[in-house]
Amino acid sequence: MGKWFVFFFPVAMMFLLAGCVGSAPTVDYDPSFALGGKKFGVVQTRGGNIDPLNAERIERALTRSLEAKGYHSEDPVDFLVRYSVTVVKDVPSNFSFGFGIGSYGRHGGGSVGTSVTPTGDRVRIRIETVDPQSGKVFWSAEKVEALPVFDSPESRERFWNDIVRELLEKFPDTPGRAG
């Protein structure tokens, strides 16, 4: 059993750890900042490479998610919601195997492996809430996700709705509202 364990345990751990790599959102906030109102506006930051139709989908998703938390999209705003989206094309997975030969006394052995490098597009979306007077960011969330192949405009809408909802999950509800 010892030889098999020495060979298969590291391989099993490699697959286990590779499967645990997740894309949970990263959320950060300033605990000393007190949100003074319920009115917000949505703006896209420069530098992203998302197309205009998907940008509109993201803005609708942001508005719906924040309105569900008790906020209102109207002027003058109490805070701004900035977002940026970057699509990275053909990101390799960097997963590979190796080749090895070894011996122990009269016993020898070897192994051969291949490189498995699937590629796919990834999307990075970042949402920040900003005090419009000071320009200070008081809450942010970011997520990197595999970009699926879409079969319809509705599937694109669902994709962005799900990501935005997940990112804003930890954004505080309005005062007096149970979340």
C-alpha cells in the first residue's frame, strides 16, 4: 500500500486543491464611513473593455439590486456606484504534469505526464461606492469569473444579474430595512 499511497496521494491532493480554487467576491469597506442617504447614481469608469450593450445590462443589474436593498436611483445623489469591467481573452489554466524516472535498489520506475492547458476568456468586474463630495471610496467588491459562451441576450442578462447580485450581497441595506 505504501508505494501506491506515495504516488496517488500527491496527485489526489493536486486535483483537490485545483478544484478548490474559487472565484468568491472580494469585498472591502471603510467601517468608519456613515452612509448619509438613499439616493445613488451609476457610472462606468474608464479603462474597461466591455461593449455598450453589456454595460447597459450591468447598469440595470446594479440599479435593480440596490433598489431591492431600499435605495433609489435619483438626483441629486447621496453616493455614486462606479463599476469597471475588463475581459481578458484566452487565459491559460497553467495546469501541467511532469516526467520522472527513479530507482530504489533493484526496483525502478517512471512516469510520464502531459500538459493540459485549456484556455478561456475571463471577466473581472469591480464595483465601488463613492462619496460624491470627497471622492472617497467607502465600499468595494471585485470578482473574476469565467466568461461563458452566450446563446442569447437573455443569457447575457442572467449572467450579469447573477454577478452583480453576488457582488452587492454584502452591501448594507438601507437603515431600518431587514436584509
